[in-house]
Amino acid sequence: MILRFADARARVLNTVPLAQPESEAVSLDQAVGRVLAAPVLADRDYPPFPRATRDGYAVRSSDVAETPAQLKLIGEVQAGSVFAGSVQEGECVSIMTGAPAPQGTNAVVMIEYTHPMEDGRVTVERTVSAWENIVPKGTEAVAGTVLLEPGRRIRYPEIALMASVGCTRVQVYRRPRVAIIATGDEVVEMDSPPRPYQIRNSNSYSLRTQVAAAGGEPWPLPIAPDESGRLRELIELGLTADLLLLSGGVSMGKFDLVEQVLRDLGAEIFFDGVLIQPGKPLLFGHAKGKYFFGLPGNPLSTMVCFELFARAALERLAGIAAGPLVFPRARLASAVKVKSGLTRFLPALVGGGYSEPTVELLNWKGSGDLAALVKANGFLVVPEDRDELKEGEWVGVLPREV
């Protein structure tokens, strides 16, 4: 069954169940990239005091309802300290960003709008409303509030938040183990001198990197030859992992044996092709209780199909509810003409800065052109119903994840 791009991705997301793997506790500095397995709670109110967000003067907003106003300066407070007294009518306290607002104050006048006087008073030139430039106690989170839910990938913002609540040990899900098999008599290991008609095994190495970046534990297996017996042995071994990825052997040629061997093992095939470029020959199925992908053998096709489909399955097996793909927009630098009917993900270079992003299609020679791919930082997306994208129009871009 050959599916359209959107239908194939939906089939993956709707087929692979959201898992809750076994969990383990790791130190906070080992948690980056892992998937959170238990909620993280606020250990106290945040902020734990009314916190100033600007340098200036802590005041009673009613005292500066009309300006200019002159207030008596009675002290100073900086971050990490507390003003011991209470501010009365007509008084103010010099305050630094991050410091607790003194008792009796409810606003901070930014220092730019004040003028200190020689007699110990401060002239305020601008009014402030109640709680302006102050974050009241507990407005970010109340003690006991769930700050992070299970199933979230831990990145640097989550690390910072967990550090702020004293979370020295983090409960995370076990990484799914992903078996990786490159296939084909033409493929040799990286350290073997290839014959003129052979190529080195790059797909296993790119897939290892992509699997690790997606939160999995890569398990590379030997290259499978174009021979049913040994291919079956390796596939059966690969199906003992949480997910199996094969590259190559999924087209319609005489020696493309992967689909038939999988069917002989009782596999259920959900689709065996997707209307995309690169990567049209693509298997997704289930055998012996495990999910598998038969990825195309050309390196660019392998990488793109992993990002579009296998990554979503891996994330669900890791305990992440994979969300929709996000395609940032950029202006097309030069017109692009293709045949309609396929959703295309073409190597491209995104530039132009944040205010006027641009994207330009690279000159690539097909799905085996790794030299062109390394120059790309994304993929130009051409919808299946378009045969031309015009220069200057806003188009979608799939960022390169790794």
C-alpha cells in the first residue's frame, strides 16, 4: 500500500502506542536528552517573595499617582538581602533587580525616571501602577504545583527549572533499544577497502546518530547480504530490540528481499511506499511484537525518512507524545519547478536572518549526494499539488535536526 505523506505519518502516530517504559533515577547533569518519567513539583512558592524586575526605587504606587513626586529615601536592598523595615507613606527604598520588595511597597519605579536629590529625597517623574515591575509571591507557581509532566524531553530549560527547585535526582524512562541493519552485497564496513562496485556503510552511522539524538539506544548489527537465510537471521535478531530499522532492500528489484523475508516471518505491513521525494520505497510494519521500518538505501532517503516517520515511532516508544511536524516559513530565493504528485523534501540552505529568512535549493545530484547534504541546514518542502514554487513566495522548511 502506497500512501500520501500526511496519511503515512498519521498511520505511524496512530499505530505505535504511547509507551511508559521502565524508569530509572539519574543525576540532573545526566538527564539532558532523556524523557521525564515522574512529575516535578514546586518545592515552595515561586517567586518565594515579591521580586523586583528592574533597578530603581520601591514605592507605594499611590505616592506617585501624580508626578513629579518627591519621596524620602530610607534605605537600599539588593538581591540576596532583605530590607528590615516597612515603607510608609511618602517614603521609598533603592532596589536592585531580583531583590525582594520591602514591606509596604507595591511597585518599582525604574531608575531612568528618577532623580536623587542632595537632601536625601528622590524625585519621581513617572507614575506606576500597582505591582508594576514586581512579580508577586507565588504568581509563577504555588508550592506543590506540577511544573513538569512525565513524557517531556529534558532540554536546557527543563534542566534549569529542575535545578531551581532542588531536583538533584531525576526519574527518567529507559531509552528504547533500536536495532540497525544495513543491507546489500554492495555495502561494506567503513574500515574495509571497497571494490569499484561497492560502497562503504554510511547509513548505519547516520542512523546511530539520529537514533541517539531522538532518545534511543542504537544497536548496530552486521550488514545483511542479499541472501534470504542470513537476512532472516539478522532480522529476527533485530526484532528482539524495541524497534528495528533496516536500510536498503525495499525497492522492487530482484535482490530487494527485505519485504518478502518480513512477510515470511508473519509481519503485518501497514504501508510499503510513501509519495515523497526522497524516500518513496518505505516499509512500516509489525512483526513478533515489534515495530520496524524498511528505509530506502540511498543515504539522503534514509535520513529524511527517519526524521519524517521513524523518529515519531521512536519518540512514542520512549514515552513522548510526538506532536505535529513544524515547518518554519522562509522566502524562496529562486523559483523551483518539479512534477506534482509527490511531497518533496529537498536539501536547501536557509539564511537571511530572523527578520527576512530565505531558503535556496542546493544543486544536488540525487539521494546519494552526501556532499550536497552536508552543505544543507534544512529541506525545502514542496507540497504534492505544486509543480512550481515562485521566487519570493513564502515556503515551508523542514529544519535539519542533527
